[in-house]
Amino acid sequence: MLKRSLTFVSILTTLTLALGVAVALAQELSDKEHLDKGIELFNNKKYAEALDHLKEVDASKLSRFDQDKPALYIQRAGEAQAKQQEALGLMQTGRLSLRNKQYAEALATFDKAHANTQYLGAADAKTLESLIILAKRGQEESGEQPVTAPAAEPAAT
């Protein structure tokens, strides 16, 4: 009985491993599929994931029409990812200022982050808008004066 159970477990394990290998092979994407997925992720502002797919592409295996796309999108995704990370970092800094009830400082930081809103996903952009509203309310309720940018000096002529 024990021998029969071990044989069954052995067969089951072998089938499971074979199925796992088959699934893994089926999930490998072609260069064109990696390119298309990378562009889709780029358009959805998922720049790190887009880069992962785009870096898998062997451009020489693409049609002549698509051969320049991987390099172009890798460059764009890298730049966009840097801007996205900058905006997210500024949001975090602004949150700390907000927590410390430094509303004017938080607003100034959120304004800098807002300059890169186009690189944020919808949820992060909505969060930024909410943080700006909270900082404005806090500033109004506390009577804290807004931070104003220094006047620009006239250009020399």
C-alpha cells in the first residue's frame, strides 16, 4: 500500500512539473508581444514594467517598421519613470510637511509635484489633488500665510 502511494505521489509530482514547464514555455512572449506589452504599459504610466518588457525585445527580429520602437520607448519610459519618481518623492515630502502642519511648505512641494502630474497614474494624481486640498484647508484654518515666490528681477537689456 505504501509503495502504491509513493508511486502515485511520484507520478503526480512528475505531471505537475511537466505541466509547470509547459505553462512556462507557453507564457514566453515573442519580441513583437514584448514590444506591444511594453508600449501598452508605457501608455498606462507603468514605466518600470514597460522597461522590463521593452528590454526583452531583440529589435532585429521585428519588422523594419518596428525596429526603432524599442529604443525610442526605452528612452521615453526611462525619462518618464524619473519624472514619476520625482513627483512621488515630492508628494512624500509634502505629506511630511502636512503632517507637521507646515501647510505653506506642503503646498509649495505639492505644486512642484503637480508639474509632473502627466507622469502619474490616475490614483496618484487623485491623491495629489486631495493632498493639495487638505494643505489649502489647513493653511486657511491655521491662518498661515501662503508662501509667495520672490519677484523675478527684470532681464538686463
